[in-house]
Amino acid sequence: MSLLEAQNVTKVFGGGLLSKHGMVAVDGVSLSIHAEKPTIIALAGESGSGKTTLARMLLGIIRPDDGSILFQGQNLAEMNRHERKEFRREVQAIFQDPFEVYNPFYKIDQVLTTPVRKFKLAHSRDEAQQQIEESLQMAGLRPEETLGRYPHQLSGGQRQRIMVARALLLQPKIIVADEPVSMVDASLRATILESLVKLKRELGISLVYITHDLTTAYQISENIYILYRGSVAEVGSVEKVIKDPQHPYTRLLVSSIPLPDPDLHWGGEEDIERKATAASAPKEEVQGCKFSNRCPFVMAECRLKAPPLYQTNEDRAVACYLYKDAAEVSGREMAERLAV
């Protein structure tokens, strides 16, 4: 049974679903997390690819214009107040900029005591204090060095790990982390990412990791969704997608990953040349495949109709006519296969 599932969800801003003037932020995306198999799923793509919009739908912050978000088989849009409160406890968020969560006039303790009080997690003040200290320690922080301080007295990494601790207090089943390390120093990224992996490994918490950084996605996730302008370009095992990208857009992203040696490039000079050409191409609305006006392999059929997903491996599918000889698979079917 799926714990959290997105079924062909679409979100349009600036107009209705059938409006020609609306911007399609997410276009028919499906994703599934199994109740009995904790996992880490990465949602990757450049700015404007729909990652954060999909994350906000998974969190129930915004509703899809089409399709459904299900938690334990129940549609979020049909939940009553009690059911929604339980959902908010089970599915927690860690956002990109933790500083926005804090009130600068209150000590950081308030961020931790509020969920304890709101969800009635403790029967006494001492029990609440113990839970808070344990959650801080699990997030890699020392309570004596963090409690009692104001947000500006802590580093960006400490503030972000307090958000991890806050999520842990509620003992969730899923954490949706939207660019959780993009605003901290490189030296702290590994520490925070290790904390997130530890949650899955030791506590059985699944993680939806939203990022534009394929390097960290490869390091911590099991499966990855590559999004382009709201649609899934490639989905599957992170090992296959990153090491052997098939969609031209995924190849473009992988070729942009920097290597320690500035004279070496993933894919060689040919890919770098394609990258430069594609990056300069305009992103106007196009018929058919959304990537067709940037793709070096574009064919006539690409401009007529958007390609379906073609299953090129047991655990990978690509939305590209280069693989039209492979069997078609729906996004929902592929999401379910990756979840089990």
C-alpha cells in the first residue's frame, strides 16, 4: 500500500486548467512512496521545473488542479480537520531558508515547544524538555549550545538542523526537504545530508529530496525524477539516471556537474558544445515535446506531440522519441514499480 502518492497531478498558475494564458507548473506527474519500504526520492531539475510546486502539493499546502494527492489511500482534498491534522504530523517539511521560519524576537526554543504543545506530544514540561533534547541530539546538535539562543546567534547549518530536529519531534513517516542544503556552507552540507540519510536508515523515515544539485541527489537518493518545465523527462534508479543519462535534458544536466580537474568534463567537448547551444535557446511555449527547441536530437514528431514515457530498463523510463521502440508506460505505473 502506498503511504503517500501523487496521481497524475497538474497545477496551473495564472489561469484555470483549460486557460491558454496559465503557466503549467506541474504537468501530469505521478509519484509513490510505499508504506512498508522507506526510501529517498530526489526531485531534480533547473529553476522553474516544478520541483517546489510538486513538493507543496505533496505537503497539502496547495491543491492540484487535476489529479490527486493521497495519504494512506485517502485524498487530501477530502480530509476532515482531524484527518488533516494527523496528516500534518506524519508528513513534515524542511524548507530551503530556515531563517524565514524563525521569529527573530523569540528564542529558537519556541520552534520546538510549539509542535510539542500543539500535538500534545508530552504529558509534562520535563517530558517535553527530554523529547526536545533527544531530537536535537539526533539532528547532530548539542542542546546546551542551541537552546536559549536567538536565531541570529546560530549559524545557517545549526538553524537548518533545528528544522530537522523539529520534524523529528513529531516522529513523521515522511519528510519533504526542499533544497535543505542550498543556503549553508559546503562544509556543512555533508553533515546535514548525513543526518537526513540517518533518519531513513535508523528511524525508517522516507524522504522526498528536492534539489537542483545532481551530486547530492546521487549521494543520498535511491530513485530520481528529472523534471523539465513541469513534466517528467526521465525517472528511475539514481544509479542509472546519473551514470548513464538517456534523455537529452538529463545529459545536459549531468554534463554541467563540475569535476575537481577543470580540464576534464563529463561527456567530453561534444556535450559541452551542446550545453552551450541549449542554454542559449529560448524557452518559449512549444508544441509537442517541451524540450524540442533546445534539443540537439529534435525530430519532426517531437514538435507535433509530447512523447509518452518509454520504459528503457526495469527501473527507468524516459519521455523521449529516441526510445520509441521501447514499451510505453504510464507515470503512475512507473511510480508504483519504483515504490516496491
